[in-house]
Amino acid sequence: MTGTTMIDLGPQARIVAALAERVTDGHLAGTTPCPAYAVRHLLGHVAGLSVAFRDAARKDLGPTTATPPGTVTPDIGPGWRAELPKALDELAEAWRDPDAWTGMTRAGGIDLPGGVAGAVAADELVVHGWDLARATGQRYVPDPAALEASYGFLRMAAQGERGPFGPVVPVPEGAPLLDRTVGLSGRDPGWKP
């Protein structure tokens, strides 16, 4: 994937919003493929990254784009059911601007080209969509364009057996693209709560 390939993040953002809409209060304390996160923390992370990558697309650099992930354990607030879909919509809309995919921006405290930031945003939505679906027992079919962008980013960022988010989990080359993407993200495609 080149640094200037634009994709519409809207379909994947809507998929994640639909998964979140089906999360019950009983799911919130459940485990996720992210060992440090319960479902509520994963949802808080998705809300935070949605705002950060929205602002990265707008080149509105500040506290939302400067904070490295993992600095604090994210959580949801009482209004998360309304706030999360709104943040996901705003993220998708911001990345529809061709200027978002050009020049430099910042996300998670890291300066990077706009096209790479867009691919990272796609990756975050695809992989955390998978995390949320697995943790809550939902069916998951990611948007094909976002999945391709996620896989392309993770392949580009992987260095041997180390991916950008931890050790790569080996997955057969003939496995479905989602499984290979999940493996590159450091997750076991067979994970169950």
C-alpha cells in the first residue's frame, strides 16, 4: 500500500459502531484479546483513537494526537453509547478529505505521513472490530478495503517475527486474510473469551 492510497473508512467505522451497539452491560467486564483490557476498556480505547485519528486527519494537532497509547487505561463514560458512534462518524468523515492523506500529521505522539496515518486508522478499526466481536460473541465481517489497508500496513510494519504491536502469531499463508491480519497484529485468530 502506498502512502497516498485513499480509502473510505466509513464502512468499517459503521461496522464497529454496529458491533458496539450490540454490546450489553453484561459484556462490559468481559475479557478481550487485549489482555490488559476488559470490553469497557476496549470501547474506551476505540472512542479515544477515533478522536485522535479524526484530529490527525484534520491536522488538528494537540493533546488528542500527542498522547501515546497505553499511557492510561481507557474507559467509557456514561454517555458512551451516543458518543462512540458520533466519534466513529467524525473519524470517517475527516478521512474523506483528500488533504488528510497528504503531508505529515501526528497520532499517538508519533509524527507520520498522512497516508500512513490513514492506514493505521483502518488497522485500528479492523483489528479492534475483531477484538470486540470476539469478546462479545458477535459475527464479524470487516470492510474489504479497510481489511486490505490493515493487512498492508501490518505487513509493511512487521520486522521478522515482531509486528508493530507485539510478536507476530504465525498463521498459514493460505488462511483467510482476516486471520493473517489478526496474526500480524499479535493476536491468535483462534482466541475465545
